[in-house]
Amino acid sequence: MATSTAHSVNLADAMVMTPPPMVDYLVVAPLVIGFVFGALCLMTRKNTGRQPFIAITGLVLMLAADIGLFWHVLQNGTVVMTMGRWLPPFGITFAADMLGAVFALIGGIVGLAGGIYALDDVNQTGRRYGFYPFLLLMMSGITAAFLTGDIFNLYVWFEVLLIGSFGLLVLGSEREQLDGATKYAFLNLLATTLFLLAVAYLYGTVGTLNMADISRKAASVRDTGPLFTIAALFLFAFAMKAAAFPVNFWLPASYHTPRIVVSGLFAGLLTKVGVYALLRIFLTLFHVERDMLAGTIAVIAAVTMVTGAMGALAQNDIRRQLGYLVISGIGMMLAGLALGSRTGLSGGVFYAAHSMVVMTALYFLAGIMGERMNGFALNKAGGLYSRMPWLAAIALVLLLSVSGLPPFSGLWPKAYLVKASLDVGAWWLAFAILLTGLMTTIAVGRTFAFSFWRERTGGEAETASPQGAVSGAVVGSLVGLTLLTVAVGIYPEPVIRVTDRIAGELLAPAGYVDSVFPADMTPTQGEGGPQEGETQQ
Amino acid sequence: METAMAFLTGLFFATSLYLMLSKHIIRVLLGVAVLGNAVNLTIFTTGRLTREIPPIIPDDAVVPIDAIANPLPQALVLTAIVISFSFFAFLLVLVFRSYQELGTDDTDEMREAEPVDEPAPPLGY
């Protein structure tokens, strides 16, 4: 067999010739850690005593990598790494800009809090059925979705996090869970399949899957290709994932059925991946189509937030009420996307970060309340204040924070969104935001009054409910998340600086494209169109 | 050839939508499975249908001189097939388990998580 040394191949045409600095590996570190520790947990599945320590170690390391990545991006701008030494767009690119790094960081915080809360909430059986492996795999999928720079790869990560979430959702296999999981699984799978369909059309039109490459080539096919149709299909698919109004009925049907720690993690993380994808697609890739769809997105946002708050008012079960509050929060984030101004995007991203922390904490809070009241029904709730005044303090902080009242973290993003709406004369959107705030305040105020201030009715229930101290793991994770919302509410300056920078980056997608394709490292392009490598299976 | 493939994928989409409109969860499941294949065919077609031209590069060239068959859609379809097959397996078990537990596969009667007789929240103390 003749060797190929007959002619010299210049590898530098298509490959990275100098190894990237070690610190750039931070962009893949969180998901590598997640997968390695997930596998370790799977191997120690029978050893339910040791497994939590492995999982918590993994989650702590993931958070450490997320913090390191955030710091790196903050100092040096977008971090790009392409798998297999290929120059983009030949390999799968991972690109962490400020938006991805911030979402990954908050996801890491919420994931760790969930892992700690689960020490108490998930029993031996739940551990043996694989709670921790599912948790770590879902966390890896979520983090990777925030960091990937390749749109087909994004689809793969959506499926990874989806299968992890299926596992968590049916853990325990109670009747209620199976019912909720069936609806959740079908509708989410449908949404991801539609996303894949949109990717197929996009590939057929633009001929590449690398997001930065799509962004710079979209302008040249805009006159001939059906980009508006593709953008609308993306909007439909991701709105379904994010639980925006007409396609959100899977959320209230399923989020209250699993263990409370699973509900909390879902509420904090899953819908936000959909919101992240919308921001990424409509600002980095299709900003012209975003301008055309802005009116539609604004109406969807307004209806989502108002119907979410109305749903919350109508629920008797505390967990289902929280499910509707998740939806209402999605409306706020979509309002930021619809406005598309620097102020609006800053507010939308800030709201997403706030919602991730606060919604998870609220479910954790509901878990403690439900355990002490023998159930989540508001019409039988009561008597918590006399037994747990400290829990009342935490509850008040979180409930005021979710309704956007000062001095907690919900206030600032709402103020930004209202200002951005009034700036462009969209008074009806500002009205919807404020109306949602009022209705949310009524709904959560009623929950607080009934659960804490009302005397417990029915004497036998009082004695039957658990009396002992709440475990340290549960209190620790809840207090940690609560302190975060208080700290951000009182001192929002650094967060606003970061979200403002994110908004600036999103509005200038050329910066993202330039980081993926530096001027001195562009591969020589043949006629053959896209030549991307194989993806993970 | 693209026209014929377009009609075929259209048929797949129509079948899957019809099945997914059913009340019975097992038909919805079959619809989802057909939908996955419809999307796979779409990816295959959008990657342009060409003859099987192997990517052989002559000795004196560095890149292929003529057009070659595009391998990327096949890689994408392969990934999507693996994913949709594993999801189909999971959903099949899930549907069977919920049929066992709930005793129905009619989505109108699957109200365990959202009971019809759920009381309204109290209006006052």
C-alpha cells in the first residue's frame, strides 16, 4: 500500500495546529465531569450509602467548572473549542459566550442545591432506581445545551436532558406520576422532533450546522431561502419546550407529580433551556426574522404571563400553583426577547436567572410545607406559623420575590422589562407585566395566609403530621437559594452589569461569529458545502 | 427524485398527524414513531439526493475534484434513528405501565394527575 507522502497535505488548512491553552478546556469540563460522575453513580447503584457522596462531589466539581468558565469568559470573552482539532465549521464547536456561561453557572448552582435537597427527599428505593445517575446525566445535558455552538449538537443535548428527565419523572411509578409522565414525554418528544425538522430545513437551506457559520451565511440566502418559515418552526418547537401559552398544557399536567426535588429541578432548569434556545436562535442566528416575528412573540409573552397567573389563582394544590407560576415567568422572559432592545434583553435574561433560583427554592419550600401539613391542598392548610416561624420568614422572602416586590431579586428585571416596553410604546405589554405581578401577589399572598396564619382545622391531622426537626440538607439548600435571591435583590449592580453585557453581545452577533472564526484561522473552503464530523450518539 | 421523496415524506407526515390526533395513547405512540421517520426522510432529502459517488481523492489532488456524495445527512439520520428508537422503546414501556396502572388508554379518562373533582381554592378563612 503506497503511503500518502507522495504529496504533502497542509494540515493547517483544516486543523488547529497549536494546542489550545489549558484554561479553554473549561468549556467542556462541566459535561465531562457530569458524565464521569454519572457513570460512577451508575456503577455504585446498589451501594445506596456511598452514592450520594459521589454525586455531590460530581455536582460540586461541575459547579466549580461552571464558576471557572464564567470567570474565564468574563475576563477574556467568548471561549471557543472545536472537537477533534478541526477548524470550525468542520468539527463540533463548543462556544461559551456570556449568555451560555451565565445559564450554565446558575444551572450548576440549582443542580447542586437539588442534589443536597435529595439527600433527605430521595429514599433508598429512589436511589436504587437511579435517581443520582439520572440527575447527573440531565445536568450534563442541560449544561452542554448551554455551551454548544452547533445546532444539531443542541438537538442531541436536548434529547440527553429529556431522557434524564423522563427517568427522574417516573421514579417511583405511582399512578399520578405515570399519568403526568405520559403527557410530558409525548409532548416534549413531539417538540424536540419538530426542532429536528427545523434543523433539517435549515441545513437544506444554509448548508451548515455550525451556529456561527449559519449566522454569517444567513444573509446570503435570505432572499432565496425560506428562512422566515424555518424561524417560525423554531419558535413553535422551542415555545413548546419553554411552555409558552398555547402549547404549555404538558407542564401543569406533570410538574406536580414527581418527588418535590425533581419538580424543583424541572421548574428551575428545563423550561429555561427552551428560553435559552429561543434567545440563541433568534438573536445570534435569525435577528432579521426576530424583528419580523417580534409582534407575535410579544402577544405570546403577554398571554403566557397573564394566563399563567390566572392559572395560579385557580389552583388548590400548592405544587400546581407553582407550576403555573413557572409558566407566568416564561412569559416575562419571552417579553424580553420580543422587545429585543438592550434594556429588554437585559431584563429578560435577568428574569431567567432569577426564576431559575426562585422557582426551585419555592418547590423546595412547598416540599417542607406539604410534609408538615400532610398534603398540598390549600383548603386543608394551616397552622405552620406557630410551629415554624423561621419557615414563614423564608416563605415570605420567596413569595415576595416571585411576585416581583422589593427588596428581592424579582423586582429589578421586571422594572427593566416595564421600562423597555414603555420605551417602544408597548403600553399593553407593560400593563400585562404589572397585571401579572398583581395577580401573582394575590395568589402567593393567599397561599401564605392560608398555610401560615390560619389555624389548622381538624385536630387529628395536627397530631398525625411529623413534628421533628427538618433535616439539615433540606434547610441548607433552601436557605442557600433564599440568601441568593436576597443578596441579588439588595445588591443587583454586578448582575445588571453582566446581563447588560449579555444583551450587548446578543445584539451584536458578529462578535460571536468572529470568536468562532478568527480572521487568521479560517479554513480554506471548498465547494463541497458542509463537511461536519459525526456527532455523539 | 426530490419530488417523489417530497410526496413520500408528505405521506409520512399525514399518517403521523392522523394517528396523533387519536384519543388512544397507543395510536399516538405509533404516530410519534412515524413522525420520527418522516423527519429522518426529510433530513435525507434536504441533504440533496445524489448518486453514490465515493469520496476518492486522486494522488495529485488534496480535495475531491468532482462532487461527491454528501455523508453528513446520513450521519445525522443515523443519530436521529438511534435517539428516536430508544425513545420509542421507553414510551412503549411507559404507555404499557400507565395502561396497567390506570386501566385505560383513553387520554380523556387519564385524569389521575389533574382530577376533575379538584376543589377550588378557599375564598376566605
